[in-house]
Amino acid sequence: MKLGTIVIGSKPVSARFNLVFDNSPRPERAEFVEGDESLRSASEQLRGKDFPVRFPDVSSVKIVRRGLLSCGGTGCSFELLPIEK
């Protein structure tokens, strides 16, 4: 998923985030886990984006997904990581 520019800089940077979804394609929370500190403030921008998350029904289920935010000279992108066993 393309996000546009989040940080200004020439070197590539990346960080891992945990996203918490509550019956919405927009995350309720986006928590910085590890990575380049210049991306810590991207949590607010991630909460404003719609992600391809599907819920089984209209229950009160929350989904937690891990993702990798990568930024370079052409902008930033966010990749949802596979769920580990």
C-alpha cells in the first residue's frame, strides 16, 4: 500500500508497526515497535488509512496485524506481514 512521503530524506528507512483493527478497515491503534526513529510519528498517518482487512461478521472482534513501513526517495509504502504460526 502506497502512503506518499512521511519523512524527508535521501536514505531508505524502515520500521515495524502493530495495527489494531476493530470492525473497521482503519486501524484503531498503530503502535511503533522497532526501526528507524524518524518513522515513530507515522502512527497518526497509518491510523488515517484504509487497509485490506476483512472481518467475519458484525461482532466485537479485534484484529492485530504486524506491518513494515518502508520509506525511500520515491515515498513510503506499508506492507502487512504474514501471521506467524
